Amino acid sequence: MKHFIFSCLIFSIGSQLVAQSVVVDSTKVESLEEVIVKSVRVAADSPITHSNLEKEELEKRNLGQDIPYLLNYLPSVVTTSDAGAGVGYTYIRVRGSDGSRVNVTLNGIPFNDAESQGSFFVNLPDFTSSVQNLQLQRGVGTSTNGSGAFGASLNMLTDAVSETAQGEFANSFGSYNTRKHTVKFSTGLLKEHIEIAGRLSTIKSDGYIDRARSDLKSYFLQAAFKDHNTLIKAITFGGREETYQAWNGIDAETLVNDRTFNPSGMYTDAEGIVQFYNNEVDNYAQDHYQLLWNQRFNNNWSSNLAINYTYGKGYFEQYKEDEPFEYYNFEPIVINGETIETTDLIRRRWLDNDFYAINANVNYRDNQVDITTGAFFSKYMGDHFGEVIWARFASDSEIRDRYYFGTGDKNEISIFSKATWRLDDQWSVFADLQGRFITYETSGLTSDKLPLEVDESYQFFNPKAGVSYQVNIKNQLYASYGKAHREPRRSDFEQGIFTPEKLDDFELGWRYVSENTTVNSNLFYMDYTDQLVLTGALDDVGAPIRATSGKSYRVGLEIDASVSVLPNLQIRPNIAISTNKNKDFITSRDGELVNLGNTDISFSPQFIAGNMIAYTPVKNLELGFLSKFVGEQFMGNIDSEVSKLDSFFINDLSVNYTLNRIPYLESIVFSGLVNNIFNVKYVSNGYFYTYDDDFSDPGTITTVEGTGYYPQATTNFLLGATVKF
């Protein structure tokens, strides 16, 4: 209880919105950089609930942890990590919705995988170092490209063109042998028009969990042409990741006795001794190529064209014991008169995919109206296959023979038009109409060697509308409604789910801006039909399994603020209180279907709060105290006490000191981050499963419940220095 009370006093990084009046200066011309993401972003005074983060804020804690961890202190956000320390596979939930339901775009191009709908930030390590700013819209938000936003949308804008030549080296080191090395450069504008910029990064970590190591590499290269009315960027970026798997979690007893234990790769050798395969890894590479063309025709008209190609290929590798020959298409063999039909082997499950996208829009803006109209097209082609690369008894197989093969092809077309009308100095209205048209086809076998033949088409109409009222120079009210649909993902089709999800999102907000204080508050009601909720269980590759819950809803209150208590002391609070329910949830219990009434939606805590206190005792030195409280949550949808994750309250300490006026250098920035300074042993993620047992008492079916947990790191640190010139 004392943690709960104290959490009500803590503050969060919250919304990093710049305090500003909502009255638009019609003479202001948007920069061409802003036009790149204009079609998927909203303005500060829009009736859409959102938070912004700029590069300067991101840099303060960019010491190797992934993007979800840098967003951890935004409202309604919960993050977690397989390896426990924010390096490797990391995940984000917003308003209880997992990362596959958070629409992510990079320069307006979808980043979510077209089939799984997940966003795997591990494929773009240290991408934060190339992000100019980002916006997190909670709820349905405005129309965006790619899969619908059912919890939030996150859009990121990459580095702006630098007017002057610059460079930097950044190095950081920390707990669990974590280290990050980054080098960046920009030529500045050559002949006042052309810039070349780039980045190389490498991140390595042993992980908090045993053997949960990460070896991550990434790059970013940009060539740009710029004049007063034209901006053309050719960008390529990508990453290579190799991570030792830690997706199996541990049971409750192991959590108490050996919380860093990792069962992945465990097998028994010929002498009966337990061993761990040293290459139980996920190995994946992803490369993005983007061409961005922004054109301003005059102070009213501008256009944006983006062309993208993404190539991804990789596998995860496993050691398997006593696998049946038949499953891998092996023929039985006879050795010394004994028929051999099982073998130990090493297999790889591959993904090989291509993603093409084109996005075009045109914008008109004057004193009263701001209209953007555009279209988006994407094509995804993915191959799924498995190989055996070694077997103790290989029969007549050849290395890398494929034992299953399947395809997935997805096309999407969306068109939209959105507009803001400023009726006078107080009233403005917002309207947003989008149509999405999707086709998805599969063939061949799944990784379980089951046939998957899908040929589905979906047509969605997603209207959105809102109104803003400027009460006075300090106070603004807004209300909005948004509708969204989502098609099932590949794993849903494998379970026979073909029905799309529907969401009606209602938002009511109040914003307050004064010289020293900014407050953003909003009420939300999210009404779902056929929502696919996480059951708590995992499939054989550690991915969450989903089920249709029928009718469900989320209703809550979010408040965040930024308060300058003193000229050198700022606090940034946030709090989110919500109720998240499945209506009349039906489940199987002890062999019978039971209506449990209204139950909590899985992984949806009712209370989330956080804080950032920023204190500058002397010039160039900033101390930050960051806190996060996440209330208890169920890992399933049946309100089982067994499935409950305990609440946790963690605190981090950050230090940033800038050393200026150094010969031949612009500055040296020293950074430090101590995570979980009070050494809390907490768990932010897990899984919950049930199965029917009819063996212990023949004739009687008993539902058995079980759990697994992903422990997070205790006290750990990161120290870094960035040399800028």
C-alpha cells in the first residue's frame, strides 16, 4: 500500500509537448522535414491524444537500451525485455494493447511486419541515434499507413538535414558486459544544397538472464538535396541481430530460487548430463531503402512522395532431442540390426520476405483550413521454411533439406483525406476518412507441418472526427471519435480465426498551458467488437496466442504534466487509471463451457504512474530521477489468481554533463544511468496456460493452470561519453 500511495506522488516524463497557444500563425511555413510525416501526425492543438519526444530528450538516455525502454515513462506505457535489461528483444504495451496492435511507421512507412503485425525493434538496433523526433498517439489516433492502431500509433522521423558539417563518437559501457559504440557524421550542406550523412553502430550485451546475449549491428546512410521548396532524401538503414533465445521464461519456483535461469537450449547428452546448446539463437537481418520527395509549391500547397523497399531474412536455430524421422521426411534406417526412427538434430526455421510500399499525399493549408489527401499501396511476399542443418542420424537427407515450406502474400491499398477547419479563434473541427483494402493469400505448410490455405479480402472504412475549443489563452477542450478495423494475422488464421476486429474510440480532453505549467488530461472509452485478446499462452516460438473475446471495452483517465517548480527544477507527472473488461467471457473449465461474466482483459493494469524529476544544480549538469509504478495485472482473461502479475515500482537515476569550449571539439557529453536503483526483483511479463487433465481421476476432467515469468534486471548501470565535433 505504501508503494501505491507513493506512486501517486511520483511523476513521469509524460508528454513532452512544447507549451504553445493553439492559435495558428498563418504566415508560418512548415519545414519540409515536417511534411515527411505530416500525413500521419497531428498538431499540438488537435483533438487527438498524443505525446511528442524530440532528439534532445532521447539522447539523454540513449546508452544502448531499445526504443520501448526510452518510451517507458510516457503515459499508459509498459515495457518489458526477454533478456531483462532492455537490450535484445524488447516490447511495448500501450493502454494494455501489445506491440502488434501499436502501429509503427518510419518516415510514414509501416514498420510492423505485414503478417505477424509485430514491430521488432531488435532488427534496428540503436535506431534512436537516427531519430529526429517521434510522436506517440494513444487510441485510434489519426489515419496512418499499415495495420490499424488498436492501442496506439508510433511514428518516427529520421534525422533532419544538417546545415553544417558535424560528427560524433559515442561509447557506453555497463552491467552484463553491455556496450554500445556509435559513429555519426554529416557533411553539412555542400554547395548549399547537398548533404551526405551516416551512422554505424554496434551493441553487445550478455543480458541479465543466463546466456541471453545480444550481438547487434546497424547502419544509417542518407543523401539529401535541399533548397527552399524541395527536399529529396535517399535513405538506407538496417540492422543485423543475433540474440540467444530467452523466450521460454521460468516457473514460479525457479523465479524464487534462480531467477536468471534460462531453459532455452537445454538438452541431455549421451551420458545423461544436462547441457545447453551454445547456438540457440535468433539470427535476422533487415534492410530498408527509402526515397522521400517533399515539394512546396507555395505557402499553401505542398506534396510528399515516399517509396520504400524492405528486405528481411533470418532464422532461429534449435537443438532438438529424439525427433521422429517422419516429421522431417527422413526414411527409417537400420544400424547393427536396429531400426532407427528418431534422432537428435539441429534445425533452423526461416523467414525470407520482401516489402514494397509507396505513399503519396498532397496538402493545402491557409488561415482557416488544413487538408491532406493521399493514398498508400504496399505489397508483401514472405516465405516460411525449415531446414535441418545437422542430425545424429541423417538418413538419406542432404544438408538444408526443407522439411516444410509455406508462403504468405499480402497487398494493401488505403486512401484517406483529413482536414482541420478553424472556424474562428476558439473553435476548430477535424475530420478524417480512410478506406483500407487488404488481400491476403497463403499456401503450403505451417511450421507445425499443417496445411494453411488462406485467400481472404477485407474492406474497411475508418472515419474519425473531432472538435477543439480554445476556452482562453491557457485552456483548451477537445473531443474526438475514431473507428478502426484490424485484419487477423497469420497465427490467427492458423487457429481458424478469420473475423476482423472493430474498435470505436471516444476521447474527451483538457489541455492547460501557462508560463511554468503544462497539463494534458483525457478520458477515453474504447469499445471493441471481436477483439483478439492475448490468452496468456505462447506458441512453440514464444509468440503470444490470441482468442476472440466478443464484446470488450477499455475506459480510463490519463493525466500528464510538466511543471517548472524552480528555474532549475522541473517535474513531469503522469497517471493512468483504467478499467479493461471482456463482456460475458466464455471459457472452458473442468470440461464445460462457463460464462464468467465480465472479466479483466489480460495484461491490462488498472493503474500506471510514473515520474521524471529534472534538476540542474549547475550549468551543463542535469540530474534526473525517473520512477514507474505498474499495478497488478492478469496474464489471462479468466481472473484466475494464479495468472496474476504483482505490481512493481522501480526508480532510475540519470546524469548528464556537457563539457563545452574544448579545442577542436564542439562538446563532450558524459551520461550515466542507474536502472532500478532500489534493487527491486520484479516481473513485467509472463504467460498463463490451462489444460484439461483426465488422467488423475478417470472420468473427471480437471482444468490445470500454469504460469511462466520473465524476470527483469535488478540494479544495473550504463555509462557513456559522446564526443561531438
